[in-house]
Amino acid sequence: MRIATFNVNSITARLPRLLAWLESSGTDVLCIQETKCSAEQFPHAELRELGYESAVNATGRWNGVALLSKVGLDDVVLGLPGGPDYEGVQEPRAISATCGGVRVWSVYVPNGREVEHDHYGYKLEWFRTLATAVAQDAAGPRPFAVLGDFNVAPTDEDVYDPAVFAGLTHVTPAERAALEALRAAGLSDVLPRPLKYDRPYTYWDYRQLAFPKNRGMRIDLVYGNEPFTKAVTDAYVDREERKGKGASDHAPVVVDLDLDR
């Protein structure tokens, strides 16, 4: 089974590229973040033509997550159970389902904006709720993983220059402690290999030639429980999909599983 996670930064804007990538990559299950569309606008029909069932948690404008699967899409849960509200609503940042015997979550963790901003506190609360929500599945016998845009670089090695990010979100001790608490629930970081250079960055800003200069960050992560990680045969960042006109500012992270291992 091939499972991937991809922040598409607007599925409407990237749809032709996404459809082409799905056809060429052989992906069985895809976790999508930042759909930037409503559930009614989501391209279910186009994806169905490629053999994918789809489930979406989206309300339009910003945020939005989805799951695509060729191997079944059962027991779908929209949202983060018990998750915090922001400005009076629970934003559409999580969706989970069982696909071919693997339980997967697609998550788009709040950005945090600035350390002094109330969105930063919301981000940390969202992480705490996530760790509680996944604990039972993480400790269970079934392969389980949380995939998505976590908006945190786990270590200084996961940013091109730690000095550039000093005092900013994505690298603070509190955010990294939140990732550690999530791992403590029974999950491990599935580290992908880069297709170029020595670090598997997954995000490069559109500005200041960040991509060609490889000024990136690793913030798109795959956290799996023991049955999941034991089944991993390969994991890589598909850096090629970040190239060219109309690309997302993120690259897909792809994980291959042999569930019979």
C-alpha cells in the first residue's frame, strides 16, 4: 500500500497537477491539507474517475482536509473530537478513516502565526487535544498513522538555518514539546529520504527563490504506531512535485507499506 500526505494549497488551483500526480505516483491513500474549498466544491467526480473514494472536512476559504482512497474508506470521522474552537468555531483541520485496514488521520495543525498571538495558544491546545484523541488507536494492534502539515519542524536539522527562525513559531520549545507529547502517545516519526540534497524538507516559501536555493523546512510529517512503522518499506519526499508552474509550496511525503511483513 502506498500512503501519502500533501498540502495542496488549494485543490481547485492545483487540480490538474494533483490528478496527474495521482496517476503517475500510484498512490493508494492520500491525506490532503489546505483544500481551500467548501465540501460542495470538492472535486469528488474527477477523483472518482481515477478510482478514488473521497471524504472531506471543509467549509471554504481557508483550511480544509480530505482523504482519498482506492482501498476503502470506512468509519469516517470529521473533525478533532473535543477539539478547541477558534473565534467561536471548530476549524476543519482533521479527518480520519480506515483504508485497507489502516486507520489514518489527515491533519492540518494551526499555524500559530506569532508567539504572542492567541492563535499560538490555540495551536498548543489543538496539539494537546490531538494527543488525547489518538492515544487509543496509537496503542492498538491495528496499523495507525497521523499524517499532515504539522506546522512544526521537529528539530533544528529540519530547517535550513535555525538562526533565521529564532523567536518565531514552528520551532519554539513549546511546539516541539507538543510533538514529543504526541509521540509519547505511541507514535514514531517516519523520516522520509530526500530525492535531492541531504535533508528531507517538505516546504519551501514561494518568495526569495527559496526552492531553488533549498531554503526549506520539514513540517509535513508522518507519525505512525508500531504496527504501521514495522510495515514501512520506503518513505520519501517527492520533491519533483514542488517544481514548475502552479506548484504547491509543499511537496508530497510518500510512504510504502508491506502489511504482510
